[in-house]
Amino acid sequence: MEKMEIKAAIKNGFLSSDKNIIIANQAFYGQAQVKGNFETKGTIHYSDAVLKAPGFTVPKGMN
């Protein structure tokens, strides 16, 4: 996959990509980890709700 492109608002999300992440003009609530470029024209609201959710495990190779 060359890029991750999000066209809808995300609430309580955790995005991880070894390429690029593009969020269209939408709100994003959560955390993102990206090796490439991160681009958005929308608003970003930090939230660690996903990381604290029961059963969530951190992706392999990430602390």
C-alpha cells in the first residue's frame, strides 16, 4: 500500500502506517504513527482512548 487515505471523520482511532497517511478535511480523534508523511486539512484532537481500551495490543515492534 502506497498511502492510507481517510475520507471520513474518525473518533477514538489509532492509525499506524509505514507509508503516508492523508486525512481529508475531517476531524480525527486519536493517535497516529507514520513513517512517511502525515497530511491533513482537518482538525486533530489527541485521544489515547484506543490505547487504554480493554484487549487493545500495541502493534509488533512498537513500545
